[in-house]
Amino acid sequence: MKNGQPVNAGRRSFVKGAAASAGSLVVGFHVPFLKNADAQTPSSASTAIPEINAWVVVKPDDTVVVRIARSEMGQGTLTGLAQLVAEELECDWAKVTTEYPTPGQNLARSRAWGDFGTGGSRGIRQSQDYVRKGGAIARTMLVQAAADEWKVPATECTVAKSVISHAASKRQTTFGKVSAAAAKLTPPKDIALKDPKNWTLIGKRVARLDTVEKTTGKQIYGMDLKLPGMLNAAIKACPVFGGKLKGFDDSATMKVAGIKKIVRVGDDAVAVVADTWWHAKKGLDALKIEWDEGANAKASSAAYAEVVKAGLTAKDAAVGNKNGDALAAIAASAKTVEAVYSYPHQNHACMETMNATAVWTAEKCEVWTPTQNGEGALAATSEAAGLPNSKCEVYKLHLGGGFGRRGAVHDWVRQVVLIAKQMPGTPIKLIWSREEDMVQGKYHPLTHCKMVAGLDEKGEITGLHMRISGQSILASLRPEAIRNGMDPVVFQGLNDGGGEAMIGYGFANLLIDHAMRNPHVPPGFWRGVNLNQNAIYLECFIDEIAAATKQDPLALRRKLMTKYPKHQAVLEAVAKHVGWDKPAPAGVFRGLAQTHGFGSYVAACAEVSVSKEGALKVHRIVAATDCGYAVNPQQIEAQVEGSFVYGLGAALYQECTVKDGRIVETNFHDYPSLKLADMPKVETLIVASGGFWGGVGEPTIAVAAPAVLNAIFAATGKRIRDLPLKNHSLKA
């Protein structure tokens, strides 16, 4: 795959495609946590050019191909990772391109590319070290090859923009001219990376590598893919989770033009295969299906709410963060402040619905699909195909949105393989309709939260108890990760003392616990995950305490943040930029929020107005991000802006409800996204303090809703404690 495009619709091997240009240099490096990852393997395409490993390819024309294991879904990982490699390689950025390796090749070569997963805002932060080493090793070998040719010490040579120079002899050469010789050298075992102060490409606003093909329409997504002889499939699974397919009457469907076959898919779905997807969809609509809806046929959101509500006062709760004795401190307090918040199920609603193309034979199964985890897609392919991993392959395509939906679960991949298995040798492209995508999601978990703070006579916080009740993602997707009833993901943004998230406030007595209550609606990792609601619960409640004690919300946070300077730094940056100490424009009100997640510190201030008729207008959001090292400021700004699109859309409009066991919302008419007219001006402050690598794709989503909710309270005096806002009247 080149720049996300299919290299070949057939079975051309990755190694052969990579070494198609004779004389290419293929450079790799050891990934510390892998075994045998740096073993040398002869290229199947050219015995003259030994393959060292498969991260960096330098072709004779000086083109540099950077192999990217992570997935590109609009977040800019493809460009950012290439930027990291190019910084150490000292190549000409104008000649950099990228390719995806395949998960089959990764497994066949002892996982030489490491982790293929793309989620948790970790595409750059968890691979930056070894991809930079790849660039540094490549540069060292290229310089050594030139020095050997000139018979001079490599230390006397310099390199810039793919040109190697020896000043004393006034000689120059290019990467491409020495790539063949460099490929024969033994890669150095120890390599020094640049000091950040010497970076020339990292930290720069370089153009994204995928922009041109996306804007010209050349970019191929999964729904665009075409293979010779391909047929199309539309599918419908039981709308009640846990239900089964009982039977169907296909008499009307077989009268629809273009229908080729109707197939059962597992025990819970039926698919119609036709010459075009529209014919398949029409045939599916005509199919009379009988479902066995099972034990969940009468489940409803109202019933769930009662179960989750009961968990707020239940005795069974797993502790996620604790210091002192919060319950005793609250009981002895002069005054208490109490509030109950809730957060609904939500769908990922990717613009590109779930889709994949598969070809199955008894000897081989191949799948082309957008995925956030190529190895996960390969495992799903192998299981459904009934073939070992070595006889399966997945070709990753750019994603038209992921947000977590295309990561942990590959149900659509399993389906397309099961369909293709019933039509051996025929390429089958499965596309979910928007309605199927909406009712067969893996939803943002449903939770409620009861907050109780104890105050002394002076209004100082003596204790805080935060009881979360509701769904666990890991209980469904990774039950082995549950320890003593505790799901660590539930406590995102609420931990203390380091790790993936820190609460950011110092409380003398603190208790944060979780009563697990799991409905039958399957949960999933939804962009930002549990950090989203946890930031709402905590940040809005901090504002409630400020109001109850007649304190400025910023001043209260400052008092609680004395031990958390990085949290305070982003908050202060926002306050200074927005002019918190000065009056807002007439009719405009402000709200603050901050959090830490996915390795980064973020804060935001929202400026809103509410008309007499109750119309909300979010005018401006100022957001600060400290992600440690900022690889590409332009991409960070775009990610922050996109986070507010996603976060505000969820806060304003998005809720998935259940009636008669099934999801009610089926399309954008009843599950709206943020419209252009609703989008505020976003001003991004990059407060890069250095010394660590944080993510940027998700953390800012979490401060979108609480900043707006706190601003709404400032404007109206109304405290909104459950979302979406469309369910509430803001009329005075």
C-alpha cells in the first residue's frame, strides 16, 4: 500500500513490492520489546539487496519510503511518524512517502513492526523512540557507505536533505546513489538520537502527506475499493443484542434485479449478495426476516437507568482512587454539597460505515479493510476463515473515521469472511448501511455519578466522594483485565500520582469508586473513552462547590492545584489568553474545565450566550494542550479543533436510547452531528513543556462539554447534569 492506496489487488507480497526498485536500501532496527525483530532476511525480489529490516526504504532516485504500522484515520499519524523518521534520517522531506506493512508480514517476521494498534492517542507517543532510531540507523549506514567509497572517516562527513558531503575533498553524493552499498553494511547496535534542541523538522508545520490525494479524490477508502469480478453484499443482524436469526422468506428478494445469493451469516445475521450494493440493499429491504429476539427483547433505557441509579448507593464498589477517610470527613463536615450526573450511550457514527472486501479459498483468505488494528483484523479473518494466520492476510486502507469503533472489535470483518466463504474465489465487498451501523455499534458506556463534598465552616473542602455507577468496557472486551471487580478504564482522569491520568487536584480525603452495572448494550472504546464523562462529573462539580462557597471557579482550582503545576500551567494559559480577570463581552459568559488524559494536560474556556428564548450559542473556545513534545503544531491545532467538533456534537445532540431491546436512533436525523453554524471559533494554545510524549487526538474532547456546561450555568443559573443538551430547555 502506498500513501494508503492498494499496491496491488492481487497477492503481491509486501517484500516484493517494497524492493521493486533494484538498489533500494531497506533499513530497520530492533524494537526493544520484540524478539528476533532485527533478524536479516533476504529479499524475495532481489538477492543483490539484502533486507536488513522493513522500516525505511531509500530508492535510487532518493525517494524515501517510511513504513507506518499505525493507521491513518484523519489524525495525521502518517505524517507525524514520517516526520520523526525524517528528522533523524536528515532526508529531503519533499521526497518522503509512506507505506503500510501488512499484519501477516508482521507476524511472519516475529512482529518486526511491533504494535499495529492505533487508539488511545498513542500512535506517535508509543512508537516515537523506535521510529526515530530507524531514521538514525539509516542515516548512519548511508553516511558510512559514502565514507567507505571516498575512503575517509565517516565522522568527517555531513548530511542534509538526502545529500552527503565531505568538505575537505569537496565531494558530494545522494542517499539514492549509496543505498545499495549501505544495504550491505551491518547496522549499528547503539545509536544516539538528536537532542530536541537540535531538531529541525520535529516541531515544524510541515504539510501532511495525505492531503493532496484526499482533496483530489484520488485517495481510496474501503468503500471505494474495486476488484475484478467483485460482488457486493448488504447485511442485517438481529436488532436486539443477543438475539438470533430464526428464518427468512426470500420470495420477494429474488425478484429484485442483480441478486446473486442470500446467505446466513453466523447465527444472528443474513446478507444479500448482488451485482451492486444498491441492488443488494433493495433485496435486503424486501427480505422478510424472522428474529428470535431472546431474553433482551423488552430491555429499555428506563429500566437501565433504575439499575444504574441503584448502584450509586450500593455497598459493592471497586475503589479506583483513595486517600484519607473521605466518608468520615464528609460525615463530620459542617456542610455538604451533593449532585448526581449521568452520561448516555453514544455511537461512533463514523462517516464511512463499517465495510470490508474479502476473497476466500481453501488455501488463502485475503481482506481489504479500514481498521485501527491490523493484527486484530487478521485474527478475526483467520477465525472466520477457518484458516491459520499464515494463510490469511489483511490489507489496511485509510479510515473514513475510526474513533475506537474500528479497533477492539472486528465484527464486520468476521461477517465478510463468512459471506465470502460461501462463494469461494469471488471477491465480496460488504458495506453496512447507516442504519445497520447505528444499531450494531459498540457504544460509549452508560454511567451515572454521585458527587458528595464535605465543607468546613470556612467553606474549605474536607472530603470528596465520587461514586460512579454503570458500564465497564473491559468487562465486555477484556474481562481478564478486571482485577477484584475493578475496571481501571472507568477511572480515566481520576487517578493520582502519575500513570495514564492524574486527577489534578489535591484533596485531604478522597474516595472514588465504581459500582459495575452492565446492560446488554455492548460497550466500546469511544474517542476519549471514560475521560469524557469523568471530566464532566469532576469539573462541573468543582464549579458547583465554587458557587456554593461563593468562590471564583479559577481561584478554587488554583488552591487545589498547588501540587499539580502542569495542570495549572495549561489552565493559567487559557485564563490569561481569554482574559478571565476582565469582563466578558456583554451577554457572553465563561466556563472552565481541565483534565489529564492520554499522556497530555489540557484545559479549555468556553464563551457562550443564551437568548431569552433559550437558544445556546457557543462563540469561542480557548484550549491549551501540553503534550510534552509537539511534533507538528498544525496537526495539533487540527486535532484540537476536531476534538471540539466531536465533543460538542456529543454534548449538544447525541444520545442512543433503547426500546424493546434495540437502539432507537437509526440515522443522522435522530442522531445529529455538529453543524457548521454551531461550530465556535477555536483558539489553540500549544504549551509544550517537553520531556514527555503525550497524545492529542482525544484528551481535548473531555473538556468540551464541562467548559460549556459551566458557562451555561454562569449564563442562566441552571445546572445541567445529564446530556445531551437537546433534552433541556435553557429558556429563562
